[in-house]
Amino acid sequence: MAHLHHWDNLISQSTFTSSVDYRKQILELIEQAKLAEGKLHKFMAELSANINNESGKPITYTRAPLKTKGRIGEKCGIKVWSDPSRDVTGMKTPLEVKDIARATIVFSTVAQMLAFRDYIYNTPEYQAVSGLDTPAVKDLWAKGVTDEYKDVKFFLQVNIDFSYGGKAKQKVPHIVELQLNVAQMDRGKSYGHAFYNISRAAVRDGKVGFFPADKNCKIVIPANKKGRVGNKLRTALSQCKSMAGNDSEINLAINIMRKMLKKKFQTVEEANKKQKKADAANTDAGAGAGAASSVVAYTNAKGKPADKYDFVDDGKPLVIVCGVYNPKKEEKQDTDAAQAWAIARLSSFIWSNFTAFQNKPGVTGIAANIHEA
């Protein structure tokens, strides 16, 4: 039987490939996950057969797509897959990435979710990793967190018959993730992630981490992700506005972020106007009146023609240098420090409102009741 590389006494993946070669190890883990995904599906099918929802029907769940090598690489400090010289140290190792294969269940009530959680505690897939030093479950509901996204995440171990790199097939343990959520909190996740997508790009002293008041902390969103980030952020700001009421601090944060969108992002309409102006200048310079227009036919995330008000990738990364900002003075609202503060403030605001709503007795997650929070 071939030796497997893994972290002793910790919940980790196991690979035939040595940790000396992160890229090859990631590729092996993706191949493992293709088999583990089927095992996770079987695990969920068995749970569904034993536990029904409140209407007496089997629990349903959603399987997320497998994490790509690019996304896994980002977690492990790989900036450019083809250029190891640009790798960042101090990040996760591939063996620590435990959510390549994952699934989510969204419940209608908190009580229903917690009952399901307690059932999973007794499954062999959970018991296989529950005694290790790494927590096998991250339960933010049990911790009473009130100002951030809350869910229950289980790491489960499934065993697959696997071979790689010429090694004989053998039983290999693979870690998968199962996330338990509540309908209204899941809705909040879509808005909260707009801020999370920005804050998770923050780096201080070479390490990932968001410290909004520290001038040594910088956020950099790559140019090729900027349009999508802007569109999600605008939607989230609209949701925040509908929940803000007369809260002057939240309205200030919303105003700061809207100014940032106007200053640092570009819509389809703005991009096309800019390009038409450049085309006209080229014509005047002698390119000829019959020269073809270079206006781009932008598409949205679903591949359909983008609306003229959609934000696009404009070739410039989004850069925010953090720093101290005093919201009581409401000054310098177009500075990077103000933007960093607003991102942190609105992220907390989103989760505190959705959490307060979910904590009400008998909550069912009906979206229309969010303003009761």
C-alpha cells in the first residue's frame, strides 16, 4: 500500500503526491473530489431518507460545483498557475483545503436546522474526524454570533477507491464540506458576500486579513473581476438602503460606497462612450472615416448582453488602501480610508440584521418580514 501524505492529528486531505509540489497535489485533490462528490451525494440521500422537513417531504440539498484549480490555488498562495516564482508564502497548504466537494442544505426554520445538525453528529462520516485537533464543525449559531453571517459547517470524511500517478488503487479518505443554512440567512449571504468579496482580497504584511483602520492593509481586486464585484456591490447597497431607515451612520457608509462605485468603476454606457470618443480621435488623426468601431459588445455573468448600466472590467484593478476614518465627522467621503470603513460597517450591518431576524421564535425565513428586525 502506497504512503499517503497528510497532517497527523488534524483534519486534512490525504494525497499520494508530496506537499513539495502544490500544483500536482491540487490536481490530484480535484480528481479525488470527483469521486468524493458521489460519496457526498450518497450520504445526503441516506440522510434525506431518514429526516423529513416540516411538511413531511425529504430534505433537499444543493451540490455546489467542485472548486477549480484556480480557486484552490488562490487559497494556497498561487497567483499565476504557470509561474511558481510569483507564489505567496504563508497561505494554506493544499491538504488544508477541505471544501473542494461541498453541498448546502437550506432550512425554513432555525429549529429544523439545529435538529438536522444534531443528527449528523452521530454519523460515521462525522465521527471519523470528530476526535482530531481541528474542529470538525464550525457552528456560529452555537457561538451566539450576532453581527456576521451564521451557518453550521461540517467537515465529513468519505472513503474513495482511488489511484494516482501510477500507484495501485486503494482506500483514500477525502474531506468534504456540508453547510447547513436557514432561508433568510442564505438570502443575507448573497448581499453580505458583496462586501466579503472585497474584504477577503485584503493583505497586510504579506498575509491575508482585513484591517480597515490599518494603513498597512491594502485591498486589490484584479481588473478581470472588477465588473462582477461592482454589480454585486450595487445590489447589496440597495438592500442596505432598504434596511437602513434613519440610521445616519449606515446611510453615510452607503453614500461612501456609492461614491466609490461612481469614481472607481465604469458602466457599459461609460465604457462605450469612452471608446467612441477614442474612435473619433483616431479618425481625426487619419485612420479614415470608414474604420471599424472598436466598441465592445459586453456580456453579463450569464453570457447575455449586458445592460448599459452594468459595471464592466475596465482594465484597472480596484485598489483600496485602508486607514483610520472618523464617521462622526462625515468628511472626506471619497477617500480609501472611508471606503475601507464603509465596507466593514455595512458587512456587519447586513449580518446583524439577518441574525436578529432569525433569532425570533418560530421564524420561517419569509423575506417580506425582514424589516421587522
